Amino acid sequence: MISSPSMNSFDAPFDGDLSAELALALRLADAADAVSMARFDAADLDIQIKPDATYVTEADLATERAIRDILEAERPEDGIFGEEFGSSGNAAREWIIDPIDGTANYLKGIPMWATLIALAIDGVPRVGVVSQPAIGRRWWGATGLGAWTATPSGTPTRLRVSEIDSLEKSSISFQSIEQWDEVGRVDDLIRLTRAVWRDRGYGDAWPYMLLAEGRLEMVAEFGVKEYDVAPYVPILHEAGGRFTAVDGSHTLSDRSGIATNGILHDAFIDLLRDDGSAS
């Protein structure tokens, strides 16, 4: 007998209408794009190093402020958790923000960076937007409303993951070797790459969206925080895929994430078990 998903499971049912929240998230992305693009590839961009040795630019700070200003005006009862200014307010309804995911690319003038926006309700991300304005792309989704992207003409196109059902036919993205090395999982990464058809380190938000579009079958990484992965949950689940921590748990706080087309989720998790065994 299959038990019902728990309240905090990413598969837990939700019977509310999220149309207004998704519309707001898209407006937040519009505001973020205007701020971030205004300083992209600027010769005089201000760059600082944070206590954790990661970079932050003036654009990261200004983009998060722009998003927060709108939320504080239009959703004053909701909580906010952002990379640059921390968390505040109601954790039961929390907007999770990464103003510029891929700051290292941003400050180098490489266009592969994104603004990540999610709304989590009772700990489950229900609304997600991924906006990559430097390449003119955006993806969005919400529980019960599907997952979408826009064609060059602007017409929304519904997203659907692939139907590949074998590891040896799958194409994957592992983000970076450094991530896996830092947690002692390089041997697992090598075993993974030997089991699949094709592997690439596309990096940051883009491979998750390639997965949602049916172009990849798995993305996995380590060292991530809640704001690095939250919007992927509703987008991928609405596209027919799955997202969990690498151990299979439904949490954003494990510092790991694995996203798949759903069909191969358990097979990939088995392959990445710490002991190297597979069922």
C-alpha cells in the first residue's frame, strides 16, 4: 500500500489557486531583469567578496532590493528569504529569492546567470520563476498551473520532460567537478558518467530548465542552499519530473539536489548511493 504524501512532501496535493501568485512572481522577474541587465557587463561594476568567500556585486544587492520592495508593498504578510539580505516574516508563506544565480558568470560578462524566484507554502515550493534575461529566456510554473517557457515570438509553450527510461540512453549535467570533490563524491561522479550516454557541466540554472524542456534526463549538484534550487521544484514537477535531495528526501536544506525526468529518479539515486551499490 502506498502511503499518502506528507504535508511537506514536494508531491503533497494543493487545492488553492496560485494564479495571482504566479502573476506576481512574473512581475517580480520583470523588475529584477530591468535592474540586473542595467549593470550587466559594466566596466565599473562594483564587486565585493562576502565572508563565505563568494562574490557579490552591486547588481545582486540592487536586484534583491527591487524584488523585496514589491513584495513588502504587495504581500506584507508573507515572509522573504533572500541570498543577500536573509530571512524575515512568515515562514509558512515564504518568497525565496536568489537575485543573481551565477554571480561569477555575471561579473565576467558571461550570459549564463539567472534570477530565481519561488513561493514556498508550508515548506513546499509551489510557484517558481527562472529568468535569464541576458539570453532572453524565462521559465515558470506553479502547482496545478503547469510549467511553461516562451518561444522567441513570445507564445507560451508548455514544458514536458523526456520519456527516456534507461540510464545508458540518458544525458546529464553534473554542474562542476569541484562541487563533487568538496563532499568526497568524485568516485560517484565518475561512476555516474560511465553509466550514461552523455555528460556535461552546463552549470547553474540552465541545465534544470533543459531538463524541464526534455533535453536532459538528470541534473545533480552539491553545496546548494534553498534559494539556489527552490523554483526548480514546481517547474520540474509540473513538467512531469522530480526534484529531491540526493538521498531522495523532500527538502531544500540538505545542501544537495537531484532533478530527473521522474522515470529515472530512483535509478539515479541508487547509482549515487554512498556505498556505490545499485539496486
